[in-house]
Amino acid sequence: MKKIILFFSLLAVMLVNSGCLNEMVGQKITVQKRTGEENIFEDYKEVNQKKQVEKANGIVKNANWENKKVEMARYADYRFQFPFKNSSEDKLASYLLWITPNGENLEIITDSDRYVKLTKQDSADLYEILTGEELIK
């Protein structure tokens, strides 16, 4: 009887742990930085901390996006991606990011012709999450 109770207790613990692990799968942001003057990006950083990923996702998701195609004067400074769940599918959200000339805001565009200029606070927060540095120099 004790062996059966021990077996089911261990089974329950393993099921709970596997559920928590499945929740953590895909909880990361990959960041690439443009090198030189060309449109070439190199791997720069990976953000794995759940709170930072959630905060970055919240900033991007809650931004005041405009549905319009934008032509930027130069290549993007960074490119970042993170997975998101859309109903039953896993997809990869990809964004191009520019630092404005005054260095106070971030501008982001998506593959699907969406554009946003983030507020100063959201820009500072997102930039720190993505790069580990402060935005305003």
C-alpha cells in the first residue's frame, strides 16, 4: 500500500513539473544587432527571464500600433523576435527596431506593415530589456 501511495505521489509531482516546464517553453526573446552600415544582423543577446519577457511582450502588445507601411531612412538598429501563441498555433513575432535620432524613443515595424513609435518610458524599458543598457546616453 505504501508503494502505491509513493508511486502516485511521485507521478503527481512529475505531472505538475512537466506542466510548469511546458509553460516555460518559448519564453525568450532573441535579439540581433546590425553590424556596420549594411543590413546584416548578428546574434546579440537572448532574454530568458520570464518577467522581462512578459514585460517586453506587454509593451509591444499594448503599443498604439498603426497599420501603415513606413519607409525608414536607414537600416534598423536591432531585430528581435519572440514566440507567441495564437489559438492553437505557435508563431514567431519578428520586429525591426530603430532608435530615433534624439535617442529618446524607439520605433518598431513588423513584417505585416504595422508601425509604432513608443513613448519615452516604454522605449527606455524595452531597450533595457533587449540590450541590458540604458537608452538615453
